[in-house]
Amino acid sequence: MTRGDRGVVVLGSLAVDRDLLRRATRTLRPATAVDLPTEERPAGLFVVDLPGYRAQPLGIPPGVGYAPADHTGGAASVRVALHVTFAGQDLCFQATCTPEGAGLTYVRREDSHAYVLRRGDVDVGVTGGVSVDRSLLRDAALAARPASEDELLRALPPPPDRDLLDRLRAWLQTRT
């Protein structure tokens, strides 16, 4: 679709209904600060009306992407991450926390949720997108433990050679 001297493309993956794209294309208009409040100057960007989705500016090339407003779509909704932080940080900043006893806390944010377990001077957290089952996060946090030496050796690549002597040693080991 041409708007002034620009070609504007409204596209979606094969999972997006074509009629939805067609209806959205009919509402194409230049973006305003109301449409993209996090963008300092939305000039040159275009938006569409897409009920149930929220607009977010994209980088290179500049554009606007849409994600489900309820955060249930996309890779982030099913992602799970394990993290360890020093204890005592504010877990509940911009979140709702529910202590469950024995150092276990459920943390709910708009687009994710987590279980955090206090273990001595660290907090072990397992965070998931909104489509990840809460009990899975709880079980993973409770089961989290330091990796064994054998697990680390299997998971990590060999260290890089340090100097010419190490490289020569490695070459000799593979040739003899």
C-alpha cells in the first residue's frame, strides 16, 4: 500500500488470518505518540487498528510490530529461564508477590510469572511466560540444584588454546 512517497506493508505469519490482515490494512494511518507512547518521535511510522493486540516499535528497518495484548502468543509466552541472584533484591518491584512459606515466593508480572526460592545467600528463580504452567515453575524452582562436575564437563565446550605451546601440544596429540 502506498502512503505519500512510502510503500507500507502489513504482513503476518501464516498463522495470522488473512481477513484480519485485510481489515487491519484498511485502518492504516500515520502513528502518533498516543499509538506508540514509548517512541519519542513516531513520525514516519504507521499503525493499524488490531483489536486484542498491542503495538510496539521495531528497530531496523523501522516499523511497528503487534503482539497479543494478553501476552499469550509468541515465543516469550512459553519461554522458561533459570536464574540465580544475590538474596535480598526486591523481587516484588513492579510485580505481585505471594509468599508460600519455606523461602518460596510466587512472583506475577504482566507478561511473565516466576517462583523464587531463597537458598542461603542466593535466590534461585524460575521464570516463565504466561502460557507456562505455574506448577511446572514451582516444581523446577524446588528441584533446582548446582550442576555436578560431570554435568558441567558435558555441557561446556573445551577451553580455547592459550598460547603457541598449547596449540602445538594439541596438534601433537591428534597426530600421534
